[in-house]
Amino acid sequence: MKKSALIILFSSLLFVDLLPAQTQNDITPHILSMRDRAEVMDRWTEDRLDNLVPELMRRDGIDMWVLVAREYNEDPVLLTMLPATWQSSRRTTILVFFDDGEQIERLAVARYNIGFFETQWFPDQEPDQWKRFGQIVEERDPEKIGVNISGHFAAADGISHTDYKNLENSLTPELQQRIVSAENLSIGWLETRTEEEITVYRQINRIAHNIISDGLSEKVITPGITTTQDVQWWFRERMRDLNLTTWFHPSVTVHRSESAEQTGDFSGPSDSNVIQPGDIIHMDLGIEYLGLTTDTQRNAYVLRQGETEAPRGLRDALAIGNRLQDILTDEFVTGRTGNEILAAALQKAEEEGIKATIYTHPLGYHGHGAGPTIGLWDQQGGVPGKGDYPLYPNTAHSIELNAEVFIPEWNRNILIMLEEDAIFDGEKVWYIDGRMKEFYLIPRQK
């Protein structure tokens, strides 16, 4: 399918954002075939290699970037540069980018043809792959040889010890001294979203929201019978039915008036409970589609007999959670670190009397993506390393947090836990497919 046709196709489906949240589940989002997905993903990859890599290499002052992986032990960055039909690297795969000052060469020192890269190893001429790699580097004489090593970011620490030693030993002593960390370059590649990716990301989020809306409805839940574990597995099966995958097992929990107070300790497994009238159902779900991920937490309320909406205390609590989202996203400023954003947002929340916990993370190729970490649920004083990375434009973020609020009808505090996906465009944050401002109701009210 041609690029223009795809943009028209996806853009035409976005009108459903105008519909009320309670009726969006009547719209079935379009999902591409596997073949069409591969075509889209390959076009995106080639565009990113053509346009994004030169920008990032020059931003970080690295004139040669080397990525190495062996089959089934892949560098996370290298995996995102392979053709969509490749499920892994093959044998030892070495990718080389070199900036000669005018253009970026893309070279592959590999046994197989990697479509986006020019093959530079021919075993009948030089049987030793690493020797050939050393020749290529020496011929180009780079000032800095960027390698994916990082003490803070797992996704930027992709070269194995064995491959690093082979790389180092293939170079002259002088060239070995020019090896530097490509941490920021790797993160920049992983976190930056292109214009077309951002356009389509809205549809990807709409698909996730459609699945959530169906799962948190009477289509799936019969109060008094259905368990939280039933709903978890319904989500898994539904994603498979749609030819989608998830990057984590869905979480579904209930909170009710007579329950003990929530602790905010998310390290333990959740119980399996029968869903009852008067429950809040909280869920956490993430899908993978077209190489990009989502991460969403939303809430439903199971109506008691005679109720037509959630109790006022719960609705007010959700509004406080929405206010906390606004406080956080107002602190997104290009160049600020994750720790600076966290501190400013927590201070503002405290001034407004909101008991807040913020644990927001980047999103993209990976659910817990590369970029600035803005708090962890158990590290509200800042996150060394990952929280010191600055915020850049055209990046996606999972706005994840909770507000502890007293519910008069329940005579106790609860945590309003929210998570919505958003884009930071350099000036402002906007939610990719809206955010939850009212509870899903079970059963739905006309």
C-alpha cells in the first residue's frame, strides 16, 4: 500500500475521537494484515535510517556508530533496524554507520544481505569477518567509534562482552582509544518518533482503548460470577483474536468499600476476586502493533441496584487524578531532566493538597522505553542515571501516576491509578487518543 494511501486510511479513522467514551467500543478499529504491516514498518525503518540517524549522530558528535549482535542475543537497538520479516539477527551481524561529513554510509559486515545496508563482507575474499570489520574502520579512520555500552539504560547496553572483545581486538591500538559510549545516540534512536509514526500512533492507541472498553463492560463481566483473572485472560485472548501481541500480562484488580487501604506497593501479585456491584475495576494493558507499544490503566465502576453513575466521591477522586496529570505534563520542558520534572510536579501537587506518586516512563519500541524516567513508584526522590536524561521533542510517554484521595462514601482513602499515552512535541504534551475523565460503567448507561 502506498504511503499516501496509508495516511489517508489512518487519518480517516480518527473521527471516532469525537464520540463519547461510553460508545467508542461500538467502533472496530482497522487492523492491517501481517503483510501490510511489514511493508509499513520497513518504510518507517528506511525513513528513520535515512533521516533520523544523521541528525542524531551529528547531535552527539559521533562519526562512526557500530552495532553488533549474534542470533538470539540481539542488541535491542539493532533489532529495530532489521527488516520486518527478520525475527532475529543471523549469525554475527555487524552494522556500521559512518559520517564522512557529507553523507552517512550504512554498511553491513554480515553473511546475509540486510536490505537497508550495503554488504561489505565477502568471505571468498576475506574469510575472517572481524578482520574485514577492522579493515573497514581503518579505511575510514573515524574520530569517535560509538558502541552500545551503558551503565544506566539496558536498551543502550546491547553489545555482549564477547562481541565487545572481538570488536576491540580487531582494531589497532590507536583506534581502540577512540571507542566511546553511544548511549545517547541509542536512546535518541529509540525514543524519537517520526511524523508518520505519530500519526499512526493514535490509531494504535485507539485499538488498545477499544479492547479495554469491551473488556470493562457487560460484554465480558457478569457481576457475581466473573473474576478478575477471567478478565485478564479475556484480554489476552482478545488480543490474539485481533492478531496482536502484548508486552506484559494484563493486570485486573478490584477495589471496594470494605477492602483494606491500598498500600501503593506494586511488587506483589494481585489476587483473583469475583467482581461485585459497587467495585472499582482497575486494569493495566499494553499492546504491540506495527513495532510500537501502548501502556494504559483505566477504571470501571460496577453499578449497584438503582445507581446510574459512580458515587460522587469516586467521580471527584478521578477529577483529582486528572488534575495531577495536568500538573505533571505542565512541567514537560525541552531539556529538563526526568528528575527535574518529577521534583517540580510533586512540589506543585503538594501545594494543591494532592497526595501524589508519579512513575511516568518513555514509550515506543519498548513499553518501558528509552528516555527520561520521571519517578518510580518506590523512588519519589528521583532516579539516578535514567532520571538524569533530558527531555527531547517528538517523544512518546506513558503518563503514569496515582493520587491518594479520601472517599466519603467509603470512609477511607483509595489510590486513583491512571496511565495514558501522550506525545511531547517540544511545546506541549497531548494525549495520543484522549484520556479517561469518567469511569466506564457496568452496565453501560444509555
